[in-house]
Amino acid sequence: MLRDTQFRHITVSPITGALGADIHGIDLASHPDDPAFDEVRRALDKYHVVAVREQNLTPQTLHTVARRFGPFSGNPVHAPIEGLDDIIRFVREPDDTGKVIGEDWHMDLAWMAKPPGLTMLYGEVIPPVGGDTCFSSLAQAYRALSPGMQALLHDRIGVHSGKGVFEINAANSRLALREDAQNIDTIEAEHPIVCVHPATGERYLFVSSVMQSIKGLTAEESRPLIDYLLRHAVRPEFNCRVRWAPRTLTIWANPFVLHTAINDYPGYRRVTYRTTVEGWVPMAVPAASDTIAQAA
Ligand SMILES: [Fe+2]
């Protein structure tokens, strides 16, 4: 297994050449010292998805660990577990059929004005085989576009809508939804299609499954372009696949990736806990550097 020698306090091993890393050698629940914790943050900036192995978390300690990464983003859809406002529980029972939670490529809560900056998902009960999560890098997707397409997309604004999100979630009988969750049908957020990371300056394509239109274009013009971008964004060379094990905590830089749950474990139980960390208002490329050159 390749080890990234930039990291000295934890063991970081890339999953693919596109994104993602496995992390060993840190126990997040025992309040690791700042250098080790900072390296997890740095690994997230570099790899956008990290699978932190061999953790031993309860909902309460997941809450404590998550809040060290930042405040809760809020979640207008799912009802939290009792006593912890920022933790939700996903359950799939062995005899459940139909779609699994999170099936189909998406970004979590992309229709919020400030989509979560991080999503953290802890595996408590994991099938012996199957149930992986796939990720795709929106930074790689941006870099792979032609200069002409990059130029076309600069200064363009995508409209992301919560319409239909309630219905998808309500169709899953295991999901607890907030009483006012239906209100998300009316929420829309406008995000630049080409964004920059506020800290690293890295450029990425901000597309999501709930992107409905592109401002300034007609519906007929928008739809084929959105469909193309969504197909492009999940090309296999931009992907990694996290194979879960019990006690894995997977953390992803939510606006930088699309992800999808794999529905291939009928007959097995799966229990995970999720929380999200506040992000930022997606930022367009600053006017002064508004060229089609790729970010360093
Ligand atoms: Fe998700």
C-alpha cells in the first residue's frame, strides 16, 4: 500500500490517483493532539475523501469529534436522533427492498445557500460484502474540461432546487424526517458553476443532481449542458470507492465530490450515523484571476 510521506503523524494511503485516502494511526475519540488532527484536515484538503479506519465511536463521541472539525451545518430534511441535534441514523434491514439511501450520484444538501463543507459518516453495522460508497472528484472533472468549455462555464450560475428531495426521502420508510421537511420543496440556491476553494484556491465544478437550470440560458439550452456535466463529472478516472468496515469513519469534502451509495447487499443489515459540518457560500473565481488557466 502506497504511503504518502507528507504525513508524519498519521498513515495516509491514497485509494486511487483521482481522490480518496485511507487513514490509519489515529484515534479521533481520544482527542488526538493538534499535529495529528491537523494532518487529517490536510489530508481532506489534498484527497477530498478520507476513510479513517479503526475508530470506536458512539453517537455522542461522533458528535464531539465532528464539532472539532466545525459547527453543524444544519439539516432541514432529516430528524436527528434523540438528544443529539446534529446526528442522524441510517438503517437498512436485511429484508428491505427498493433503493438504498443515497443511491444515485449526488452532493449532500447542494440546494442550501451554504452546503455542508464536510460530511462525516460512521459505519456501525456494515455488510460483510457490498455497500461501498463511490466518490467522484469535481476538481478533476473541472481540470479535464477543454479550455473552451471552461471558458463557457466561467461566470455561469447554476440553480439548485430542493424540489423533489422531500419525496425521495419520504419514500424510504426507515428515514426519520423533520416535521417541516416538506418546506424544502420551495428552496433554491444559486451557485457559481466554477468555484474556488476558499483556503486552497483549487478550482472545482459545482454541479449536483438537483441542478435545474443555468441562469441566462433557456430550459432547452440548460438541460443538455447540465446532463453532459453530470455525466462528465462521474467518469471512472475521477472516482474512488470506499470499502467500508465496521468502525470506519468516512469524511468527505462535500462540495468537491459527488457520491453514490451502492445497492448490492440484500439480506444484510447496515447502520450508519451521519453528521455534517458547516461549509461556505460557494465562491466564484475572483475577477482578477478570471482566466481559464488551471489552479495550481
Ligand atoms: Fe449523500
